[in-house]
Amino acid sequence: MTKAEFYRHARTDLTGPLAGVRVLEATTTAAGPLCSATLGDLGADVIKVEVPSGEVNRRLPPFYPGTNIGAINGNINRNKRSLSLDLRRPEACDIFLKIAANSDIVVENFKKGTMEEWGVGYDQVRKVKPDIVYVSITGWGQFGPNSDRAGYDPIAQAASGWMSMNGSVEGPPVKAATAIGDEMGGLNGAIGAMAALIHRNRTGEGQHVDISLLEGLDGGPAGVPLSVAAMGIVPQRLGNEFGFAVPSNSYRCKDGWIYIAVLLDSHWKALAPILGNPELAEDPNFAELPNRLANRDACNAMVSAWAAERTRAEAIAVLLKAGLAASAVNTYNESAKDPHIIERDVLQPARIEDGSIAIHTGPVAKFSRTPTRVRSGAPSIGQHNDEILAEIGIGAASLRRLKEEGVI
């Protein structure tokens, strides 16, 4: 199927499947902005509220080339409108509540109790919008012995057990290269928001959605290590390998690394002749997974020797021809030039606040009827103040006063 064939029934009059949904966010750093960015990618109208001096993300490197504009802020605050609003001021809270009264979803990720202290917590918003879907993302959740603690991505990685499983077998625990706790927290927040919205649309009932970074790494269908640990099994760190597949590892070629994944016995039967050992395709010591697991070192030694004599391209061509799963271990710079990445619109240009064009990673889900895209880069602080406040009836004179008093 070509890209044109996939999108042959696409509409051009909608921003995405969530067109018409309004999201009001009061967030900072990563998990909260990622949640609402996902909803914005799907077509929702997202209003981002941040302090007039700008939230933390605006000051974090790396910066777009030739600018002082942070790429993290640029990517996770795209497809949003910006309202600079100091929620520590009572009048700002009144404005927030007026916007919330006409919103479908509120997203926040401050420490538990902060929004309530400001006057814009779930119960306070619920008074003006009884069917609101209110998503709170914190390190530890809204209840539990640790819920009053501060919580950040690496703390969640450490506390969940995730970090103990990451890294080389002989080395110390290692955090993820990306903020996986925030990423999973934001993604689960968006999923929770959409599920609650469907329930709201069906029953008229809003609700509070509680997401913790900790459970994003420990819970759900992917939480196998924690669930088996609770039954007395000790999960083992395997580095680049798997406990249920051999050989599956990274192997060095003449010009870099490749990864090969042999998950099925049929894969081994195809690989053995390639390695120059066709007799091992039927050898019971290797042909069946339980015995291959017992001969892990021998399997890795054979593949390592084979790969060392070839370039990455040569090795991958042979493996793919045999129907096996393999890839070069790319750097991000190499991945950015991959024709498949380009064809899938993973990289999309959008105008940023200084008027220049920056590259963003596009929405992941592809919709044949309601396509999505990066419609706009992250806005400047308060870029949409006038239009957003006009939508709730605040006129020019009031705008001037609010600015003079530092409310916006």
C-alpha cells in the first residue's frame, strides 16, 4: 500500500479525530505537556496555561540551531495556544475557571494539592463544569503513602524497579536515555483522558483521572516484571538480550553494529545455514528454544564471528532475504535520514515563535479518514492571550489592566 492509497478517503476539513474537543492545561516540564500535546496532535484545541515568565521547558537545551528556543519545549508544546496566567493570583484563577467551564478536559501535573491551593483543583473546576474530565499526572499519584512526595522521571525509574533492570549485566543500574517515565505518564494520561471522555459523552458523567509516573513504568499489560516479582520470581537483567529468545543481541560488523532478533525456532532454521552451520538447523541442542537458551554463549559466538566479517549493509541484506528480523543500530542522526522515516512523515516542519522553521516529530497514529499533523510549532509566551480571553468576554481595557497588574 502506498501513502496515497492509505489516505485516499481523507478529510481536509478537520484537525484530527479530536476536532471540537477543548483541552485546558496547566503543566510544566514533561509528562503533563506530553499528555496534552498528544491530545493536540489528535486534533484537540489545547490551551496551555503557564506563568508569565514562562515554564521550565523554555529554558532547557538543546536549542534549535541559531536560536535560544528550546527544542524540548518546541516539540512537546506544539499544536497548542498559549495563555500566560499567574495562577497564584485570585483573578487568574477566576479566568482559568471561566475557560474550564467551556472545556472538555483539564490536564495538570503539579505536586498533589497545588491546584487545590490555587483554587483550580478538581472539585473547584467541577463546580463550574460538572462533567469535566480532569487529568492529574504526578510522580506518585493522588493517594498512597508516598503521594505527598515530589516525583520526577528518574525517581520513578528508580522506585519502580525499572532502573534495576536496565544497563549491562555487569554494570550499575542505568536510567533510560530518554524520559521514559514522563513519556509513559503522558501517554497514559492521554489514554485516560480519551477513555473518560467517551464515558462522559455516553453518560454525562465527568471524573478525575489519576496518573502516576511510577505506575506507568510498573503497571498495565507491560508490568510483567513487577507481577512475577510479587510471586517470588527474581527478574534478571539481560542487557541487550531476552530471556525468551536466542540469539537476539547486538553484533559488531566491520562498520558498526546491527541487531538480530531470532524469536522462533523457524528463525533459527533459516539462520543456521547463513552462519555456515546448516546441520545445526536440526540439531536438538539448537533447533529448539529451551536448548538454545542453554547454549546462549555458543549461539552468540557464532553470530558474532559471522557479523564481524561483513559490513552492516551486507549482513542485513542476507538476513532480510531469508525473512529474518534485523536492523542496523542507528544513531538518531542516521535515523533522521532513513527513507522509511521520511516516507512515514515522522519528521515534519513547522514555524516556531521567531518565525523560522524547525523540524518536529509528527503524530504517531496514522488516521486514514482524519489525518493529523504538526499544525503549528510551540507558541511564544502568551501569544494567544488576546484571542483566548476575548472568547470569555474580556475586552481590551480589562486586558490592559491584567497585563499592568501581572495577572497575565
